[in-house]
Amino acid sequence: MGPRFRGDERAGENLDEVLEDIRACRACLGELPHTPRPVVRVFPETRLLICGQAPGRRVHESGMPFTDPSGDRLRDWMGVDYEAFYADHRIGVAAQAFCYPGTAPKGGDYPPPKRCAELWRPRLLEALPKMELTLLVGGYSQAWALGDRAKANMTETVRAWREYAPAVLPMPHPSWRNTAWLRRNPWFEDEVVPYLRQRVAGMLAA
């Protein structure tokens, strides 16, 4: 499978129409343990797109992405506060799957259904002509977007972040479950986080 992130192949589809279709999607109705509630937050001005795995339970309830401790850590990595994260339309969020997939019996959420990205992601990317940087948060988003360019696992993909810059930045998920990973891999906060903060500051200062 080849790479599915192609920043130079957007045809400029109408964003309002795409978002209307996404928010009305019920493709997984009956397969999820709850009524689908797609959560996506992007704008015509979006230059930085955050692509995580899927909304968690709290985000499913609030309808707003990253309204949880993971969001606090992500904003710290980016160097932006809560207000700027939601007020600045140059920052957008569109996870690999738009609906909360439910909690697995052993803890943690189920993986994002592949159907969601296949249905909506190409159309959505085409409708975001100003995009400069995509944060690929977690292994699922990295595997889908990078295809054969992804490494053997998430750690190695993130370690090779310079290969994907400047259009793409692979990252671990900011979940508390990855605290041990961050301790084992201090290079991420030493090398990748400063680069991310510099890129974000440059985009928001323009």
C-alpha cells in the first residue's frame, strides 16, 4: 500500500458540504455500542491538522476534540493554551475515525474502524487547501497516512520524524497510558517537541 497523504493533490472540494456529510454519517449505526456522533473540527483557514486515533468517551460526550487530559498534554507539546487551541481556526482536528469506537473489555478504546477513513479522509483533505502540517498522532494514523513509508512500529516511525518533515510529523498519542513510553524515549521531548513548538508558533504568528 502506498502513502495516502498527498498534500499536493487537493481538488478544493467545498468544505461545508464535506463537513455536513461527515456529521450526518451513520455508517457504523448498529455496530457501535452507542449512537454515532462524528466529531471533527476544521476550517477553511486550517493550516495545522491534528490526526489522532478516534474520539474518546469524554470527547464523544462533549462533541469537542481533546477536551480531556490527553488534550492538555498535546497543547503543552504544541506550546498553545486551551483558548488558542479552540479559538484559532488555523488549528484543526480530524481523527482517523470520527466516532468514539467504544471501550475494549481489557481497557482502552477499540481501534478506529478503517471504514471511516476510507469514506471521508480523501474528501476532507481535498477540502483543506491551506494545510501545511499534519500531526499523525499514534500508530493507526501513521500506518494509514504513510503506508509503505511507515516504519515497523510507532516508536521507529516517530524516531524517523525528520524523514517526513515538513509536511508530516508523526507523534505518540498524548494519553497518560504513554507516560512510560515518554520516560523510555526522552529524545521525543528533547528533539521533536521543540521542533513542533517552533512550527506552531510560526504558523500562528503569520
